[in-house]
Amino acid sequence: MTSTTTALWQLSASDTAKKIKQSEISCEAVMQSHLERATQTQVLNAITTRYDEQAMADARAADQAIAAGKPLGPLHGVPVTIKENVDQYGCATSNGVRDFEELYATEDAPLVQNFRAAGAIPMGRTNAPELSWRFHTDNELFGATLNPWNKALSPGGSSGGAASSVAVGVGCIAQGNDLGGSVRGPAYCCGITGLRPTTGRIPFYNSSALSERPVTVQLSSAQGPLARNVADVKLGFEAMTGYHSLDTWSLPPFEIDRPLPKRVALARDPLNVGLDPSVDAALDQAVAALTKAGYEVEIATPPSMYDIYTTYMRLMFTEMSLAKTAVVDRFGSGQLRRVLDHYLQLSQPFDLAGYAQALSKRNHYHREWDQFQRRYPIVLTPMVTTPPYQAAADMGSIESLEAVLESCSNMASMNYLDLPCMSVPTQSRGLGVPIGVQLIGPRYGEQHVLAAAQAVEDGCGCPVEELLQL
């Protein structure tokens, strides 16, 4: 083994995997380093439950596999984290709900199985708001997760624990899920990178679930990786993908191999909500990076953004209203009921005819965007229209919740369209926290989004590296 001045937890997933395969470092030493880092940063309250003994045993087994000359996966020995709302054998799938703290999973969810098959080692569970229904990560079971840049700011939600932990070097890749921006929003707030793939790319099924998910959730939710750089996000995505019979939406890995123009539509404010100057500057930085990488960037407005956003929010609020009696009133805290009541005051739920029409209209919007993306395969928009918002801003008045929702409208709209999209940070420009942008690709075109994201990262750097020195 060779020594290094860089702590093992500071290494990227790709560097960790490479050094393990070259026998420069051991899996056991890597895991020990990450567990020590988790202890150092536990004030963030990003990790809800640790399984140190099991993680170390898995790491030693990974070292033994190397010694025995067994085939190694692309993430062999790499520490990862799993979100509280995903089944992991022997762990409680609490989803931040006190009544579910003993809802132990009897098997791994398919994406956890895929992670393990790639050689990754789960080291802990990450925090989420109750039922993963908020834009901030807090619950009465585990408490609030802090933003590693500024504790007064939100780490985002609902994958706030995933984003906060991986940002400071706890795990190389974090798993999250995204129904209205729950991967991308926390990535934005914590200055890292997050991918929301097309639904079905990464299989999802929880055997612990009390019921099937509502229709809009099935159509619009996706599992995705968060990491400190684009290359690691790509590794995490490739490791988790794959068909699984228990997820009827899942697909085998594939790429749509058709030539696409290297052209980007710049949509500065497609919903006309107004931009903070720092977000405007972030878009300028992304444009410069993409142009340098050979992309042609044109100002263009994608179709029907307002209708897409308002329709999607009403669909979500309709399904939330149906869940209120069945789930929230039965299991939710007063905190969650307050947020849901505010949600339902902001948008009138659909009646049955309106609900059916809104689901049907989705095909129309898909066709519009497909035509638009034939000219502009990549669309560049704000991720959030303001810098990261204050912690618990969604718990204040109805007006403060409405402001949070409005600022996040660009990212929420993409779930209705089921398009692959990423949050990519740019430089902070003296704000003390990075600002990022959103890159949107064509359906099943994750490779194109990842390539554009790499171009932005190459031009803007990885601001989160500052946190690794703390």
C-alpha cells in the first residue's frame, strides 16, 4: 500500500475505485476513513443511522474478494449512502415518520441490489422530511439536517441528508429520489451535482410499502445519484440502472444512438418569476463553459412552461389531498399536516374529469418538447431562481411557502415531462455558497445531459472542494 497526504474520504468515487483495484488502498481503510468523517461531521445530522460493524465487515469481505482474484465491479469497495425512504435489508424504512421507525425491510430495494452488485458498500442512511414531502429536510423522528455551507440555509429536500453528507465527504455517492426536484434541489443547496434520470432507468420497489404509489408519482418520480462531481454521478447512475421485474416501469440499460446537434437553448426565466442576480451570473458562467466546449448556445423559450408547471402542481396537490386522510392524518406530525394544509390552500385539487384530462394532456406536452429538443437537445435554465433559501422557509406563512415553490418551479416542471435533468454548481462569486444551473436533456438521453454537465464543470470547477478542507 502507498501512503498519501489526501485523506481517503476526500477521494472521488472514481479515484477510490481505481486505487482499490490497483491495491494502493484497502477497502477496509477506505470505509474506516469515511466512518471517521461521519463522526467528524455528525453535527450536520445528515446521517440518521449508521451500520459501522456491517460496513466494516463488508469492506473486509471486499478486500478478501480482491485477494482471491474474484471479478470486481466498477464501484468495488466504494462507500455509498441510502435514503431513509428506500428499503435496505435489516434497516427501518422510516421515511422520516415516527410511526415507521420499526418498519424494517426484509430485502434490499432493487437499486440497493444493483449498488451491491457493482461492489458499492452502503455505510449509512440519510435523512429526509416526513414522507419526503417537503423542500426542507426536517422531521420529528430525527430532527433537522443542516446545510454544510451555512446552517441558516436549507440543505433542500427531500434528499437533504444525501446532499449534505456527500458534500462533506461522507460516502462517495449518495442515493436520492426526485418527484419535484428532490435530488436536484438539495444538490443545488449544497453545491454538488445531482441527476434526475428518466423514470425507469433506475428500478424502484419497496416491499415494505403499505400501498402502491399514486399514478402521478409513478409517472414522475425517479431515483438518482448525488455526488461531488459529474464523473461520480455518472458512475452512480450506471451502477444503479437496470431492469427489475418488481418495477413495472424499469428498463434495461440502453442509449438512444442518434446524432444530435451540439446545441443548447438558454431559457433564463421561462416562467417569468424573476431571477436573483447571482442566478443570472451562474447562467452566464454555464454559457461560457458550454461555448468553450463547442456547444452552440441560443436564447430560446421552451414550450408551455407555465401550463406544464401549474398542471403538474395541481396533479400533485390532488394526490396529496387524497393521501391526507389515508396517510397524513393517521401517521403525520402536526408539522407535516401544517405544510400540507398550506399546499392545499395554494392550489385547488382537480375533480375526476380534470385529473384525467391533466394526465392525458401530458402526451401533448411531450410532443411539443420532443419537437423543441430536436433543435435544442439540451435546455439550460435556472435550477432555483434564488440562492439557497432559508431553513424551514416552507414552514412559515403560506406566502413564504409560495415563494419557495415559485423559486423551484423550473425544476418541478421537469418531473411532469419525465425528462432527464441535472443540477450542476458554478462558482459562488463571493456569496459563501455555490449557485448552480439546470441542464435538461431528451427522454432517455442521460448521456447527453451528463456530457453537457461535464462541460459546465470543466469550465466552472467544483466549488464543493472547499468543504473538503474543513
